[in-house]
Amino acid sequence: MAQTIVDRRDVDFVLHEQLGVDTLSKHEKFADFNRKTIDLIVSEARNFAIKEMAPASKIGDEEGCRFENGKVSVPGAFQRVWELFAEGEWIAPTDDPESGGQGMPHTVALAARNYFHGANFPFMMIVLLSHGAGKLVEKFGTDLQKKLFLKKMYGGEWGGSMMLTEAEAGSDVGALTTTAVKNEDGTYSISGSKLFITAGDQDLTDNIIHPVLARIEGAPAGTAGISLFLAPKIWVNDDGSLGEPNDIVCTGIEEKMGIHGSPTCSMTLGGKGQCRGMLLGEANKGMRAMFVMMNEARLDVGMQGVACASASYLNALNYARERVQGRSLDAKSKDAPGVPIINHPDVRRMLMNMKVYSEAGRSLLFFIGHCEDLCRVSDDPEEQARLQQLIGVLIPIAKGYITDRAFDVCSLGVQVYGGYGYTREYPQEQYLRDLKITHIYEGSNGIQSMDLVGRKLAMDKGAGYDHMLDQIRKTVADAKAISALAPLADDLAATLEKLKATADSIRSLAMSEKMLDAYCHSYAFMNATGDAVMAWMLLWRAAVAAQKLEKGGKKKDKAFYEGQIAGARFFIRTLLPKAHGEMAAIQKADGVAMEIADEAFGGK
């Protein structure tokens, strides 16, 4: 059966052959997650995604969300999906069972979410916001707050959101104007407006628990004075019973380019009465707490990109194998029959691009999840610190670079179909529309590049970045020992040396009086780094595949393994050279983008 969301063989390859995730079962924390259990989890996720979630995606896109009489309704098909999703305990798969989770490894949960996002990304946005809000309660809540909220949020009885963005603040969160005034009973009266709030209102759950960023009266300006509060849609009494509705009002929903099934709300707090909230964590430490949610969200945004790209690729691949159009270019006769378009060179070029970015992206995200798992089972503080350092450097790539390339893949997915790809008869155009938002939220991709240069590259004189390069060099060394891969390993090794020099150059520029020029080139630096990371993942895959081919094994796997070697060869020989041009431009550090006068942009 042709696969149209995620290639199960590839998922198994990354989990078991590239990462060896089932070895985590040697540790007490993950003792229950042997290979058989992991495979059952992935199979269950795949079946649910295909049978229940995917059919609701097109319905959700066409029906959209409705705002009537101050209330939001999500697409009707989402109701059953939410009930089954909650029943299957998929909302909090990696969290402590005592809190309502399943305690599974992050890597395995990412494999499940690969299917879920590919099947119905707009629905999953509501899930992720609910889980992220619950995670804040788990990390920073009092014992009473955890008792009141956690199991109901992780169990899907109650939902959640993230009330961060304001019209005049946007990405400059420190400029927010929402205020909090302490009441005599220890709660706070919150007043302000928020916009672009995913799942700010919906009709899937009985209650919605809103984490809200606000400034307590008299607190310092900027991010240093921001606190985090919990403001339930319906107040929750200390005994767990529901009280009166809180003054949290949805004033409208956005009409968007994509993700029509996900409600994007404008919200007013305390506009007509009193919006009560309770402090979550310490006063004036709200941004530190919120980043716990945002870093998790950025990895999930990367998975949204990989999932959409993977589904678009598989659809395009199936179509290219079936669609007969035109003779082969090397046909000897004008009367030669038409061939499936997969035989045409430009179609094969597009499919190769789609293949390598989808597969390398999956490997990277699963690898980051695996690093998280290794942190959880390690009792060595130094090893934990190194792993977190590596994760920190890779997150901007996972969110920024991956979603950019995923959009390219989905664009090619439309192109392979030709005119049909531009119609709603096929799913390709929806993947492209839905995916665009991943470039913007959870810190736009330009901000991800600034984070890479301004924070991750600057920390400890770039020690985390150097650690990443060392990890890539280990894969290069392993590949050099395999004769078929040695030339590819040499090419990547040369790229790494240039990348190291480029990193040193842009870091120095960022610390100079021309720091703005550095940030003008930070996006190109993120791209060059991302290219090297993709090459790393693909060469790693190829090394595993080459070893499997050398040992023989199942005949049915031969083509798959050969495809891994071909993918690494294609990327390193055809796409990676572009990074050298970007690195040359970065090292020249031309400052024209900052030097040009505003008037010289034209438009007047």
C-alpha cells in the first residue's frame, strides 16, 4: 500500500538503526520501552493518524472555525478526533504517569507526532498548546495548582493556550501592556488584550487554562518585569469545583491563509468585569518560565515542518509513479509510448530534493529528542550539560532552517503535480498554505538565526557550536572508513573547516562595533549551518546503510539502503556546495543592508 503521510520504513530506520532507541530500555526509567513496545506505539499512532485524523484535516480546512455570539466552534470533525486522542492518552506521552502522562521517551513520542502532524497539523496545534500550558503548571505550579489542573489538562478534559502576543509588542515581548494588580485574597486582577492566541477559545473542552504574561504594578520595565499567571476561562475553586466564568472574552478569530481548523483568537481580559489569575512561579520571572514552553514548542514546530514535507513528498512520489505524460527524452521514436513522469529528469531532481530534506529533517528532530532522553537517564552532570548545550545549538536549526526547507519541499510537492497541485482536489496546496505559519510563530525564522549567532554562538566562546562540529566530525571519520562514502566524507570535512572559520568570523563581527552587520548575515549563517547539519544526518544514514548492505540481510531492504547512500551523495555533491557561497558572503560581511538610506529603498 502506498504511504501518504510518513514512510514507516524510514521511521523504523531512524529509531532503531540510526539511533538505537530501544537501548534506552536498559535504564530503569524506560525499562518498559523495548523494541516491541516501541513498534506497537508507532503502529497505533500510524493507524490513528490515517484512519481518524487525516480524514478530518480536509474537512477542517473547508469548514474552518466559527465565531458566533462571542464563542468559538472548531470544525465538527475535530470533536471525535479530540475524544479519541484524549482517550488514547496522546496529549502528554512523555510526562510522568502520576501527572497523567505515559512516561515514554521523547524520541518515540516524536515518531508518533510525525504521523499526527502529517495527518492533521491544524488539530495538533490545539493539542500542543494544551500540553504546553500543562507543562508550565508541572514545572512551576504550586502543589495546589498541580492538583487542580494537571491531570485534567494532560487528560484532555481541559485545554490550554499561551497568552503572550500583543498588538503593539509582537516579538518584542518586553513591550507588553497587560497589567496585574494583587488582590487581598492573593489572586491578581489582570487587564489587557492579546492577539494571535491559538486555542484561546474552542468548544472541545469544558474549561481552558490560560497562561498569561503580564506586568505586576510597579514591576521593572522590559522583560525583567514580566510575570506569568494562570487565568482559567472558568474559575476553579480550591476543592476542584468550577466557579463563575472569568472575564476572559474572545473578541474574534483571524481569517488566515492556512490552518483553518485551528482557532487563532483575539482575547480581552478584564474588559467588562474582573479577570482573576493566580501567579505561576516567581514574580518577574515569567519569561524564564515561558521559555520552557517555547523551547518545547520550537521543536514541535520543526516537526510540523518535517511532517508536512514528508506527506507532500510521499503524495508527489506516488503521483509521479502513476501519472503518464510525455515520452522519455531519450526515446528513439516519435511513436514511443508515454512514460510515468518519474522518468523525467526535472521531476527526479524535485523528488530527490524532497526526499533528502524530509529524511534528514526527521533524523535531526529524532536525534534532538534522543539527546533529551539521554539527559533524562544520565547521572553525569557534565554529560547532561554537554547534551543540553548541543540541543540548544540545534534548536534554531530545527525550527528555523527545517521549516524553511520544508516549505521548499511543499512548494515542489505542488510543482510535481503541475496544474493539479494548485487545485484543492489534491492535498498539496493545503500543506503549502498550512506550513507557512511555521516560519512566523514561536520566534520568526530571522529571530532563530539571531539566537544562533547572538546567544548560542556567543556562549562560552562558541563551545556548544564547537561541540556540534565535533559530533559531525565523528560521523565523518566513521564514513571515511567506508570506501563508497570516503569521497563524500572528505567533502563534508572540507565544509566543516570553512564553517568553523565562518563561525569565528561572524562571532567576532557580532562583538564589534559592526554588530548590526553580523545580524544582517545571521540568516545566511543559519542556512550554512543547517546545510552542514543536513549533510551530517544524511552521511550518518548512509554509513548505517552501507554497513547493512555489506552484511547482506533482507533482500527487500536493499533498495531502501541504496536510497540512503544516494540521498547523501545527492545532497553533499549537489546541494551542499551552495553553502560555500553563503559562507564566502558571510566572511566578506558587506554592510550595505545597514548602510543603505531608508529613502533609497524606493516606494515614494
